[in-house]
Amino acid sequence: MDIRGADSDTSSEGSVFQERKPQSLQRQIGILCPVCDAQVDLPRGGVKALTIDHLAMNDVMLESLREEGQGLVCDLCNDREVEKRCQTCKANLCHFCCQAHRRQKKTTYHTIVDLKDLKGYSRVGKPILCSAHPAEELRLFCELCDRPVCRDCIVGEHREHPYDFTSNVIHKHGDSVRELLRGTQPHVEALEEALAQVKEMNGALQERVEAVAADVRTFSEGYIKAIEEHRDKLLKQLEDIRVQKENSLQLQKAQLEQLLADMRTGVEFTEHLLTSGSDLEILVTKRVVVERLRKLNRVEYSTHRGVNDKICFSPQEKAGRCHGYEVYGTILTKEVDPAKCVLQGEDLHRAREKQTASFTLFCKDAAGESMGRGGDRVHVAVVPKDKKDSPVRTVVRDNKDGTYSVSYTPKEPGIYTVCVCVKEQHVQGSPFTVTVRRKHRPHLGVFHCCTFCSSGGQRNARCACGGTMPGGYLGCGHGHKGHPGRPHWSCCGKFTEKSECTCTGGQSTPRSLLRTVAL
């Protein structure tokens, strides 16, 4: 048992319980039950004052009796081993005390049995004696104090307390305990069910964890296998590239060596002829030598290497699927050449304020072929010519096919400088200027065939085309004077429906006096 709150020495029972402090100065001591782990406050009498578990003592005694009384001593002499038991006194007796027990007149007719005859019994406990009067058995129950007492207690400490024999009050108190038990049993059932559910969930959890672990292992093993296979493919591809480039270099080397040997032979022969030959010998051999040198001079060859060592590994680029798994990493042999990259788009050199302008960058290699992939370092800057410290925010979207979509939204009209760089180098045509015009002016009138139709025949309705009709109509009409003969805008007279309005709203021209009518 665990004693809590005790500051005194616990090496001996006397040191803990014999020296008592005043009640106001004593600290409450609690102990833990070894069976249910409940904390119990230790009474003033110490451990000896705790309630005795007589059922447990009965079980201990039964177990000892089943082992032929080993470990039990006589209740009378406390010296010799037990051989008999008096069922009347409920006392364990040795052979000597058993004979004396039979000789006494008071106990002559008590029932005495051998220990081996008690093995089938369920209760062999001793009589419960009063702690205050050890010679008296507890047979009465004090209703006021709610505890069993003996005869001496009734005439002493419990005088004038209501009491009765234990056999008479057991029904009432037993029923109250049973009532509490009936209220507690549902909790036991609920807790057992909850515990069963917890155990069931624990089992399900373990099964689920094992299943998920198996899935993780299967996925990991498959992914590892896919990565290893992809690795082998990349290494084979790299080896093929090496062989291809080496073969090209060897072929170019052989061609250059042969051409060099021919050149050297011709040069050496000619130099030897010119330095060592006589005039006649030079003239005789001239035709052959000149023809040979002219033929060598006409040979076309390149001093540039036919292949390069531009091979790199891009670990973040998607490489498709292998056994159903997405794998990454490709070997690249192309390298972007900023001087070969081109820009295309309608908004390259013109834009409108507060409207998004866009163009496309096409990345190419040194041979002018499309890269066919993304991932290049592209930087775009759009800066106003008169406000170089206020660049416009740009958006560059990698299309993953060697092209990049660039967009920006200028806030004010003016001249802007656009710089497009790949690998920190300008591309073709960069930098270039963009003229940003004012925002597109919407039409204030209607796009109609004539004023008469669009206004519903109103006489005062006018049109920017300047046409009129007889009868006081101020607007245009089909076939009448000034009508342009095709649909047009009433506000500015333009013939294109999707166009910018050019109506100034001033009074400098006769047309500016015309009123636009829109239904």
C-alpha cells in the first residue's frame, strides 16, 4: 500500500502511529487500496483501525486448511500447529488444546472436526470479536452509530442508543445495499460494454494499421522498383548519347585528319618545288601543282566541333509514368540560345492603359530548333520611360513546351521599355519599346442603319453622319441626303461596329453639334 502525505519516519509502526500530534496540527494521511486503487483516509487509530476484510481472511484460512493447516497455529496456545477445528467456537486447535477443550464441562459437547474434513467447506472463519472488548462477539447493531457492537458496548459507550440483533436488522440494511447495488450494476454493464468497444476498436485499429502498413510497403516497393527502372533507362539513354556523340566526333576527326594530311602533302610538295626546283622543273610541274592546290582550296570543311558536351540532368521535370507511378528526371541535350529566341504577339509594340497586354516567347537552341520543354530562367521587365523606378508587374507562365506567355497591365499611357532575358541574356529584339495609349473609348451612341429606324421616327434625332430627311427630320434616312449607305455609329459615324469612338464632344465641327440618340 502507498501511504500519501506522511512526513514522519515509516521504518516502524510505532514511529508513525504512537506519537500523536494535536488534531489541529495533524496532516491527513491517505493510503491506496492495492485492489481498486481507491484512496482511503487513514483513521486516527492508524492501520489497525481500518475495517477488516473478514471475507479475505476466510479465504486465506480456507486455503491454509486445504494445505493440511501448514502455517496455521493454535488459537489457544499460539504455539503448536493446528490439527482440529471446533465448529462451535470456530477456533483452530492443536492436539493438546483439543483434548483440554473436550475435558472442560463448558465445551464438552462442542463439535470438533479434522482439518481434512473442512476442504469442502466455503466458510470457516472465526467469530468477529469487538475491538474494544476482545472477549465479546459482535452480535448487536447500533442504529444511531450505524455499526455492529457487543453486549459491553451497549451498556457502556452506546448506552441508550437504539439497537437490535444483527439477525433482525440485516434485512433492512441488506436491502439498502442491494438497492445501491442495483443502481451500480448498470454502470458496470455500461463500462464493460464500453471496454469491449475499446478493445474491439483497438483490434480494428491494429488491423487497419497493419493493412495501411502493407499498402505503404507495397507502394514503396513498387515506387522503388519504378525509380530503379527509370534510373536504368536514364543511364542507358546517357550511354547512347555518349556513343552517338563519340561516333560523330570520331567521324569528324577522321575527316579532318585526312583533309589535313592532304593539305600538308600539297603544301610541303609545293614548298619543296619552289625552294629546291629549277625554273624549268617549276614550269613543267606548275599545271599539276596548281590544279591540286585549287582543288584543295575548294574543299568545304567546318572548323567548329560537330557536337558539344551539353548534357545535363533535370531532376524536377516530369518523365511520364513507370508501372503506374509518376517519375521525374530527364536527360537534356539541348541548351537554350538567347540569341535564337524570338518574341511574337499583337501586343509587342502597342498596349492600352489598364488593359492586359500579352505576347509569347519562343525559346530555341543554337540550331534554331524549339526547345520543346520548359524550365528555363526567363526574366521580363516592363519599365515606364519616364518612371524607371516604378516597373510594371509582369506574369510569366511556363507552357512546358518551350514557349512562355508574358502578360502585364500598364496603369498609365506613355512609352515603356520591355526587356526579355533568358539565362540573364537578352533575346532577339530585346529590349524594345511599347507605346501605351489611353484606355479604349466606348461608343456613346448606337450602331444603326439610319436615325429614322433607330429613333422610331423622331424628328429631332440626329446622327454623326450628317444626313437629313425632308419634312424637318434632322437625322439620316435610307436613300436620303448624307446617308452613307451602310450601318454606322450614331455618335461618331464609324462604319466598324467593334471600334473606338472618336467623338470628341467639342464644338469645333458641325458634326459635334449633332445629338446622339440611343434607344
